[in-house]
Amino acid sequence: MTSIKEYVADLVFVIRAPEDGTDLAVSEASKLSRSWFMLSMLLNVVTTPWLLRRGGYRRELLAYAHSFVTSGTDPDVAFMAILNKLNNVLNSRLQWVNASLTAVIVLSIMTGVLAFMVILGAPPIVGLINLLYIPLIHYYQIELTKYDYVKPLISGFVGLGIGLTVSLLLLRLPGLMAAAVSIMAFGIGFAALYMPQFIRFVRDYTGMYGRVSKSFGELLLVSDPKPPVPRTIVEKELVQLWDYAYSRGSRDVVERVNMVVDSFMNFIRQVVRSGFLYGPFIAVSYAMMLALAAMLLALHAPALASSAVSSASGIGSAVSIISGLANTYALFTMLIILGASTSIIVGKAMHSIGLGISLIPIFMASVIALMGWA
């Protein structure tokens, strides 16, 4: 997960390089970013950024800016060229975000199919493979907020204990049903203290674009502009750009800062939109497995009642195969594990693991309903 500070450091470099030179721009960016700090250290041992072998897109951005600045290019022209390079980098990053989420959707479908091989003897824990896709999602996400997970986890374990007590001692439910109910209780307990934080984030996030545009736009329009209110991490980190533009006072500098901030805010909007757009589709594979399990169970029940007739009449159809191979206990165990893991990666793709845990009750409810029907 990339910190907002890392991206803001890129913005600082783009804004400072045309006017102050690449050396000072790198120095300012290195105060915010470890990546830029490493580049600044490497610049002490090479004569030109083109000789750097490491640094990723920041090395390319530095070398690109260095070419324009050292050649004496007009600062306005140099700024537009460097900003265009940064926009290309952000667009490439967005494409990778979409590609990674698409890959997770495909992999989750494959995992669901593999998990369903439990009817042929595969272990039910195959569904946990979904959790291996979390690093792929995490790598391309942006850290937009920080959550307190300690209290929700404590609340979740309290819910788990209550769920176990009620399901086993009071309701005397079968083992698998008790497990599903307890996992649901854990999700409910976790969500009780996590969702208020998430709702607060959503409320702050939905108004963030308007607040940022207003505060930076005031630098051009009013004599007494107000800095961004640090209600989110993004606004907190952008305050330093606002301060820089305000201290310089030049209309050219203020316009450049506004252009850079607008590009960055548009990038954040698209990354968040991709997560909430692609994330729910990861659950499609789980829905398919539920439907297929319901079909198999519907065929399995009459097969048990008519097994003697089937064997006597020589009916060796798929029904008798299913009744012989389908281990109902293992099937439901697989669905519980697959449901919990799918819920977590759906929430992670949309926003965070905490959101995924909070969605567990929805996924468990479908399994419990299927178990009750069977």
C-alpha cells in the first residue's frame, strides 16, 4: 500500500523542479518520501540521473525533469512536460490497479471451482487460497485513512464467544451450523465498532474533493484564502502544497499547484472508484458455488430416498454418483471457509480488510440458509 506522503512528494518535485532546479526539488521531496530520499543519496555518487539504475518511475521523472531544467527550457514549458510525465505515470498506475483487480476476480473464480472439488475428495480448506490474493490487492492500494482494529477485534471475539455459547449450549445446533453462526457473530461484533469508523471515512471522503478544490481555488480568487481542513490524510498532506503556493504568492505558481493537485485528486477518485466497482464482482464465484451446491443437494436428497430403486433398476446416472461422492459435511465446511475468505478479499478490494470482515455476516447468512434448507 502506497502512502499518501509518497505521492505528495512526487507533487512537490513536479512543482519545485521547474523554478528551483532538480537538486532542490529532490531535497524537498526527500523530506516526505523514503524513495526520494534514497534517490537523493544516489545522486551524491553519480553525475547525472540517467546513470541511476534504481528508483522506478521516480528515477525516470527525475531524469526527464533534469533534461528540461539543465537545458534552460522555459519554466512553464518544463512544468507542463514534467506534469504530463507524472500524469502518464499515474495513468499507468491506474491501469495496473484495474489489471490486478481483474486478475483477482479470475483467480477467485478458479479458487471457487477448485474448492468445489471437495465432492471428489479435495480438502475443504482449499477456499483459504483466496487470502493469498490480498498482497496483490494491497500493493496497488492507496492509504486513505487509518483504522483502529484493536477495539473491533476485541468486540469480534466477544461476539464469537456469545455465538458459540448460544449456538452450542442454548440452541444446541449441529457442529457446522454452530460454526457458521459463531463466525457470523464474530463479524457482527467486529462491524459494531468498525463500521462507525468506515461511515465517518465515507462522509469525510465524499466531501473531500469539494473542500480541496475550494481551498486551492481560493488562492486565485479571494484575498484571504483558507487552507484545507485536515479532516482526511489527503487534506492533511496537501496543506503543505497550499502553504507553498500561498507563501510564493505568484499567480503562475498558484496555477501550477492547482493543476498538480487536480491531477492527483482525479487519480485518487479513479482508484477508489475501481475498488468499489471491481470488488463486488469477486463475490460472483462464491454465489455460483452456492447455487451449484444447492443444485447438488437438491439432487442428493431424492437420491438417498431412492438409492435401492436406482441400484435395482441399473440407473447409474449422475444422481447416484453425486449421492456416493458428495460429502455433505465437507461441502458445507468448504462453503463456510470459502465464504469467509471471499468476504475478506471483497472488502479488501473495495476498501480494507476491516470492511471484508464486516461483510462476513452477509456471506455466512447464505450458507446458514442453505444448511437449514438441506
